Amino acid sequence: MRLESKTLLEDIRQAGELIACFVEGKEFADYASDPLLRSGVERQFEIIGEALNRLSRLDPVVAGRISHGARIISFRNILIHGYAHVDDEVVWDIIETHLPVLRREVCALLEGGAER
């Protein structure tokens, strides 16, 4: 795997880990009522989406091993360009449902699951 690909995967891994740390022990009500928490989570999702977007152009084979890659990139675009319409319940669902899968996939790729 190319060094640049590993760097982008590491950016995704770190952002996912930060989100998990930010929301540890929190419930949706905590998230919805804390603008600082929401901002931090959304920023890390933006990083994930941007890193995956770059990875998809640099190394489409590796990027293709991440489930729902196009949706992740689209989510990043919504956070940046459609920020006024972000639904906190949708973000929370992504944290609970999709982030664990993404984190597992990225860790597997970094551990050598995408060797050429």
C-alpha cells in the first residue's frame, strides 16, 4: 500500500477514535444539547470524509474496501455545505451504527488487509 494511502487511512482512524472518545458515556440528549460536542464530532466527520475522498482518487482499490465510501463522502459534503440542515439524530445514528464498522475496516486495512 502506498504511504499516502496509509497516511489518509491513519487520518480516518484518528478522527474516528476522537469521535468515539468525545461521545463515550454520552447519550443523544447530551449530544443534542452540547454545541461544542456537536461541533467537535462534525469536524472529525468532515476529516473522515475528506480523507476518504482523497483516498478514492489516489487509491480507489483501497478506498473501495471501505463500506459506503460514497455515502461517507456525501455526508462530509452535507456537513460542510448544508450545515444549516444537519439533523442531529442522523449524526447520532451514524455514530452508533456506522462508525464502529468504519473503524474496524480502517484498522484492518492499516494492519495489512489491503496489501498488494
